[in-house]
Amino acid sequence: MWHTIEPISPSSQAENFTTGLDSVDHWFRSNSLSEQAAKRVITWVCLADDNTVMGFFALKTVVLTQHPQASSKARNYFDNNSTGILIAQMGVLERLQGRGLGKRLLGEAISYAVAAADIAATRAIVLDAATPELIGFYQKFGFKRLSASSNRMYLPMSTARKIVRLFTQ
């Protein structure tokens, strides 16, 4: 288990980090620091005792724009006037996968998003499932698909708060 979570920095040992998903690995190694420096995203790294990156998640705010095929429930959140927190990227070190760290990491990302929503009102947490298999993983946490054909998913902030309470009990 990681011992600390902190914003990524040039001293974060990111060069050997791999999740097994090329797009996630490339973004983390090549873009996370520059995107953070440009204030487009904040990337949080989960560090082991030896400062090895065990996992990460990146958060940013987004405007929840309407999607023509969105479900009626989703339209309540995606109204072009509301904001959300996007989990822009997330990953667990490949050699540590299958040990429950993904659940823990998503719980941390949700907790940070709820904390941000308590400071600046947002209605939902949004993410894009990187693979079809991840859709089921996120659904276990209460995320709903924006539409049947979309990998974009959302979690109402009210549900996110309940999840945080469960994680902190």
C-alpha cells in the first residue's frame, strides 16, 4: 500500500511506471508534468515507502455539456451550465494490479473530487473508461454510462459523498 499521495513533481519516479495501457502510460510519462504546469490538470501520485509511483489519478474541472444520446437521468447533470470533476487519467502500476489497489485508487480520486466539490460546487464526477472491461469496474462504484454506446461515465456528487463516507468508516 502507498504511504503518501502528493501532486506529481519532477522528482516523482515516473519514468519506469507502466499500467499496461500504452495511452495511459504515454500520457503519464510525457504529459502529466506539463499539463499540471499549465494548470490544465492536477496529477496525484501514490508513493511507496521508497518513493516508487504505485498509482496515480489526474483531476480537472469540466463543463457538463449535453450529449444528444444521453439518458434522461444523465441530462439532469449534463445541462451545459453545470460543472463536474473529470478523472482525466488514472492507473495502477502493472505489477501491482489485481490486488485491490484500483478500487483504493478510485476511492481516493472520488474523495479528492468530493473535497473539491465542497469548495467549488460541481454536480458530478466524470470519466472515460479506457477499455470496455473497465466499464463494469466503474459501474460497481455507481458510475453510469452517459449513453449505451458511450465510454463516458458519470457519478452524481451525492452518490460520491456516500462512497466517501463508506471509505472513511
